[in-house]
Amino acid sequence: MDVATAIRTRRSHKLFAGDHVDDATLAELIELATWAPNHRFTEPWRFTVVPHPALPSLIAAIAEAMRGPDGELSDKARTKLHKITGIIAPAGAAIAVRQALATDDAERLREDYAACACAIQNMQLAAWSRNIASYWTTSDAIMGPKLSAFWNLQANEQMVGVVVLGTPAAEVKAVRYKRAQDLTIWLPAPVPSE
Ligand SMILES: Cc1cc2nc3c(=O)[nH]c(=O)nc-3n(C[C@H](O)[C@H](O)[C@H](O)COP(=O)(O)O)c2cc1C
């Protein structure tokens, strides 16, 4: 699959078919993620891999985080957990991208966050070109503060996203309301002098 096709046809998928994504493929996706642009060669990305056999431990950690002060799951939490379990259990693996916060310089932090976002896009496109679907989640239920220990988030890091990967179980339609040309300002080219 060429790059343009991968970019145009990649969609966020949440319906997975239950197949594993093998460790070698996961390692390759991470290696490809690390080729993303990053200003000043900060390489701010860090990764936590949940291979398929460990996905039940992710679901258990999510469930634990949803418990109220009484240790019980509310009806709302139970419904949400059921939905999340339906997505994650048949997935092939999940990879969290953590950002190293190596500085308190706001510009550098912004650049490093942008670099981590590029790394996630690399990962999703590389996966899709190998027929592996994915979606990027920033859901509090999956990567909020109560899940920090599960993801091995370090004191000087922040979560950027979790990419859930797997064999797609259904087609997903593209949604784009805007046309690129309506979002673009072209500056006039200089008129050549005679
Ligand atoms: C920063 C970021 C956070 C996202 N968080 C979520 C999320 O929490 N849950 C979700 O279902 N999708 C999430 N998405 C995926 C978007 O919803 C998805 O990209 C969008 O609907 C466009 O669909 P497409 O990826 O198929 O083009 C996120 C995407 C980005 C860039």
C-alpha cells in the first residue's frame, strides 16, 4: 500500500475480530513510530505495550478505576465498562504513547507533544498498511490518572494516547465535512517581470 492510499483509507476502527497482533509486528510499529519528526532530536516518545494475552489485565485495571468510593460499580460505570470491554477484548493489542516531560519550557513541551502525535500517526498508518486497523483514544477511562500505574507512567511523563489495534471486523465509512481547498489560503505567486 502506498503512503497516499494508507493516509486516505485509514479509519478509526473499534470493531475487532479477535486476532492477536504478534510481538514482532508490534515492535516494528513502534520502531516506525520513532521515525516521526521531532524538534531538537528530543525523541520524547515512550511506549507501553499490552500484547493480546495481557488485554484482560487492561480491562481489569479499567474496571478497578471505575469503582466508586464504596468499591462498587454504578450502573453507568457498568454500562461504560461493558462497552469498553466489547472493544478491547477482541482487539489484537494496545500501545500507549507516553511523552517524556524533560523540561518546563512551554514551547519545547508543545513541540514534544506534537512529535508524539506524529509518532501515533506513523504507527496507525504503518499498521493499516499491514491490514491492522486501529483507533487512538484519549479516554479518561482508558488512560486517566487512575490508570497511570497500569501504563507505567513515570513521574516526568504524560500520556498522549492509547492506540488499540487489531484485525478489522467491519468497514468504517470516512467522515469529512470540509474540503481541503476551502481550508486553504494560497498566496499569489510573484508575477514575473518582463
Ligand atoms: C487526539 C485524539 C484523540 C482521540 N480520542 C478518541 C477517543 O477517546 N475515542 C475515540 O473513539 N476516538 C478518538 N479519536 C479518534 C477520532 O475520533 C477519529 O480520528 C475521528 O473520528 C476521525 O475518524 P478517522 O480516524 O476514521 O478519520 C481521537 C483522535 C485524536 C486525534
